[in-house]
Amino acid sequence: MDEPPKSSFLEPLKQVYEQKYKLLMFITIGLLIFSLGVLAHQKATTGEFIQKDVSLKGGLIITVQTDKELDIDGLELNLSKVLGVSVDVKSLSALAGQRLGYTIEIEKLSQDKVKAEVEKLTGVPSATYTIEESSSALSDAFFKSIVKALFAAFVFMSIVVFVYFRVPAPSLAVILAAASDLIGTVAFMQLLNIKLSGAGVAALLMLIGYSVDTDILLSTRVLRGSKPLMEEVYSSLKTGITMQATAIAALAVLYFVAPAATLRQISVILIIGLILDVFNTWIQNVGLLRMYLEWKKK
């Protein structure tokens, strides 16, 4: 079935979707402008477009193994006050829910000083700590390589899209949707205080593939399908929304059951990106394709 069932609830939405599609595009334009504003504010206030964790800016990661319950907010506040640097404390738990310990991320300082203060505030012997250290120079080089990898992935994706469709306007619409997803996701990461890590970069790379997937599905059916335009749009919408909802549901389960902070960060970044992709694909890209086809008929 290509069109959604007619009902007193869906019919007005369908009419707005079909007749006011240009006005609806202001939603995605507004989201993009808002996201760029968030990133500009982040740059102006911190000097960087995105918050990075210790693995990307250098410092210490201390793993404290204990089943003792600690006040995470209080521990962060007290350590920051004593050490004079930013501190990020996260809880570690198993699938069954039992507490495994905590990770404490601290900017570059003397290990002995940090261990002494952590032991004093947690009451857990420092001999049980696992400490990872990364230099700021190495982390900075790694981050620059990551930025280059993201840029290269986006460029190659753009080339593939152009080669596949061989038409500039629809290809640019697909690329714009992917760029909007990426920019919006990074902006909401700043609002939710999610610091980018190596795992987060992997999630952003995955997001490029997820976002292009639905856009290519839509563009292929609309440009090369044999049915009327809106029938092809609704057919794509049904398939695409099913794919996106399934992915979001699976990632939500992963977020709540995964014991590792790495998996939780990957899942929450992809959830944000997929939600944004619903708007950027089914409002923005649909609108641009309809405008292109209307112009082509003239």
C-alpha cells in the first residue's frame, strides 16, 4: 500500500505534507541555522567547535574498580576544585546492573597527585586503579587525522552520489541532507554535553552512511519510478521510516543495556542523527526533489 490510510487524524497531516511542503522546509532550515549557531557559540566561548574527551585532547583516564556507591556529581566538583582542572566521572556497570566501578577523566597532571586526591575522596586504595595516559601532542595529531578522515569520507560519498544520479540538483539534495545530519548531531552533542571520543568519531562516520541510505532510497524511487510522484514518495516513506524506527529502537536498547560507556556514546550519537535524518530526508529532501521536478516540467 503506497499511501497512508485515510482517517480523521492522518488526512489533515497528509494535506499539509503535500500542499505546504515548501513551508515545512523552514523546519529543517531553522534546525540547520540553529545548529550552526550552537557551533559558532561553542567556538567563540571555548575556542573549539566541539568538546573533546581526554582521548582526543590528552590527559589521564583512571578506572576505579569498586562496588561502592559514589556521588558522581560531588566527586567531579571536589576533584575539579582541588586539582584546578576539568574532571569527568562516569559509572561502569554490568549488563545485570551491578556496579563495576568508575572512570575518571582528568586533564594532564602528575599521576601521583591525582591518585592521592582520588583515593582521599573515594576511599578506594590507589593500588587498585588502572591508569591510561595520553599526551596532548599525540591526541592533537590523532584528532587532526580524524577530521581528515571525516572530510575524506564525505567527499567520497559525494562523488559516489554524483556518479550514481548524474544529475546535479538531486545529488546536491542528498549531500545537503547528510551534511545537515552531521552538523545537527555535533551541535546537539554540545547541548547535551557529550564529549567527542574515538568511539564518537566512529558513530559520525556510520551516520554518514545511515543518512545517505534513506536519501538515495527516496531519490531513486522518485526520479526513476514509474508511479505518480506522491505515490513514490509515500512508498519510500513507508520503507524508510521503518528502517529508521527499527535502527533507533535497536540503538535505544543498546544504550540502556550496554555496560561500556563507549557503546552508549555510539548509540546516543546515532539516535540523535537518525532523528534529525527523519526531518532532513522526508521534509527537506522531498521538498527539494519536488521543486526540482516542478522546475524541470517548465
